[in-house]
Amino acid sequence: MGLTSWVAFRQGKHHVTLMGDIVVLEEEIGGALSAAIEAGLYVTALHNHFVREQPRVMFMHIEGTADEAALATATHKIFDAITFARQMLPVQRTVEHVSSSIDTQELETIIGHKGESKDGVFKFVLGRPTVPIVCTRCCNLEIDAAMGYSTWAAFQGTEERAAVCGDFAMLENEVHSVIRELQAGKIEVVAVHNHMFFEDPRVIFLHYWGVGNAHGLAKTFKRALNTQQMSVAG
């Protein structure tokens, strides 16, 4: 359901570029951010994914271009800072598997894509190969879904009471229509922001959260997705 830290490395013409998303609790933000800045990484965003969650969780996006050893070392320092803070204020371990009985084949039919089941969560990850973006600071390095340029949706629960959360990767002119469709389907928009620097074209990311009938949530997600396809076609 999105509670995962990740970093991705991609070789460019002269150097390696790193992009990533680091999960931090409120008490861990200061140490993680300082570690990133001191190691020479950009902190490109700091934001929420959820509302009303306990404990409060934030997400820190990082970006950098250098040799791979320097980037890996910088990332290690961030995780060391988080580990140190968490030792001071330990929290209960997350569950490893959630109970879910959703008809996932029907979700795939509604959304029109294949999903993947893991630990009770059924997730769709949708790249946008028809709308390429590049990092202008990285000699126009192509940025794809593996580097975080993707729309995704994760479902768990039952047919009648399911939860969905995820992220839309949008061009600027798509933001309004995606928000409109999500709101119309009673899915909450909880954050709208950037994830990256120096990308072309500009990409805006939107996080959402909804609880309701599983198929109804999937249909709302699909309608929002369709507005992007119409925007590109137009």
C-alpha cells in the first residue's frame, strides 16, 4: 500500500543518476534530511501519502547524479540516520500480510491492465511510455517507471469494503480532470506535488485514498485514468 522506501540507479552518458523515495516518521525527518543534504543529494519533495494514519508517515524524495559508489554511500547515510532515530523511539513492526478477498480478475477487467498480488495487496503499476520525460540536468537521461515515473493503485479488503490508495503521474494540464473524477467517485485527494527536479515535461504527482465497494473504486480510478489518455490524444 505504498509504505516502502526505494532507490533506483540509472547509467547516463557520463555519470549515474539516482532517484528514490524514503519513508520517514515525523521524528526521523530532521536526521534523514540532514544526511541527504550533507551527502550532496537533492531533497526534491517531502510530503504525505495518507490522511488520519497513526503514526504519522512522511515521504522524502531524493535525487542525485555522481558515480554509483558515492550515490550508494549517500543513500546508506540516510538509512543510518533513520535507524538511529528509530532506536531512540521504537515503533511496532508492520504486519507482513493483510487479509483480502477481492475478485482481482474483475479489477483487471475494469482497469484494463494486469496487476500483481503481494502479501494480500493487489497492485497495478502503470508506466507512461507514450509520454516520455527526460532529466535535462542529466544530459537528457530518459526517466521511466523504474525511476518513479508511474501511476499506481493498490487494493486490499473485501468486495463490499475495500481500500485503495496510490499515485497519479500527471502532466500539468491533466491535474484538474484527474481530481474531478476522483472526487466524483468519493476518493479523497490527499496530496498534489512534484517528485523530481529538472524533468521535461513537468510532471505532477497526486496521492489519493478511498474506502468503498472494490469495483466502484476501480471504476473511479479507471475514469480518472481515461481523462489522461484523452488529454494526450487531444
